[in-house]
Amino acid sequence: MNRGYQAGAVAVDRAVPPQEDDGAGRGERLFALGLLLVVIVAITLLAVTFEIVAIYRLGTILLADILLMFLYLEVIGMVALYYAKRNSVFVYPILLRSLRSDGWSS
């Protein structure tokens, strides 16, 4: 009996025609995206501040610190590039994360 109910639910979902995007809500989506990007930059700048304070307290700069600063710079650069060209460039952090999980980093 449960299978029949699930099959019926799938049939109902397929019967509903897909709605076309008529541009309604586009402004809200762009505002949300802009807000998200501002939050990303703010959090990145906060992380840079924490890293600089940690370097100052330790009194030495490690290779990991330099690499982290480079990644923070890349994130800020990608957000700036998005605002300049209006296309997504957020594929690279996903690529870097996948390389790291495959054992490319220690």
C-alpha cells in the first residue's frame, strides 16, 4: 500500500508543468547574492586579521601563514571579479578543496 502512495505522488509531481522564470524576484535574488558576497568578504577580512595577530604573537612567519594569506587574497579577488564581470568564478575553491582531500596537501 505504501508503494502505491509513493508512485501516485511521483505521478502528481510529473503532472505539474514547470514554471517559467519571468524575471519576477530577480532583484531579490541579486540582492541576496550581493549580501552573501559582502558577508564572504567580511569573514575573509576577519580571518586575515586573526592570522596577522597570530603571526605577530608568534613572532615568525611560517609557510602555512603565507599560503593562508594567498588563499584569502584569492577569495577577495574572486568576489571583486564577480562584481566587475557579473559571472561566477567560485569554482576554484571547490577545486582546491578536492585536491586537498585527495592527499595533495599534508
